[in-house]
Amino acid sequence: MSSEFSHEPDARRYVLRIDGELVAVVDYVVLGKSISFTHTYTAPHRRGHGYAAEVVEFAVNDVEASGDVRIVPMCWYVGEWFEKHPERAGLLTR
């Protein structure tokens, strides 16, 4: 089983593909110096395996590596992810 994470800036999303199948997505909107994660999706038959958490972590790591951009967790799932990872709260903004 081959997992591939990618950032698709033209579609404004981060994705996880497994063996070429689109499994999980985090959509976003950029507003100045912040990025708002607006929606998280996992294919119904792939739910319950932690794929959404994996793609959110990939997205958060990418934003952190990009520099001074801050995250607005508009999606409830992303908000819960940050509650479970309080050590990453320094990346958040309102």
C-alpha cells in the first residue's frame, strides 16, 4: 500500500492518496498572512482509519515550514485536531 501526500495549490487543498485513490482532503482559503482550513473530507469507505488526521498533520507541517503564515481552523475537525495537539497552538490565529 503506497501513501502519497501532496499540496494542490491550484485547487487550494492538501490531499492523501493511497495507491492512487483520493482518500482524504483538507480544503483551505488564504487570507493575507493566514490560511483558513475550511473543510476536511475522507472517502466514506476509508473513514475510521485516521486518514483525516494524517492529511491535517501534513497540511499543518507544510504551513509551519512556509514561515509566518498562521492557521484559522474553520473546519470543526481541524479545530479538534488542534485540541488534541496543543503543542501546535502557536500556529493558530483568529
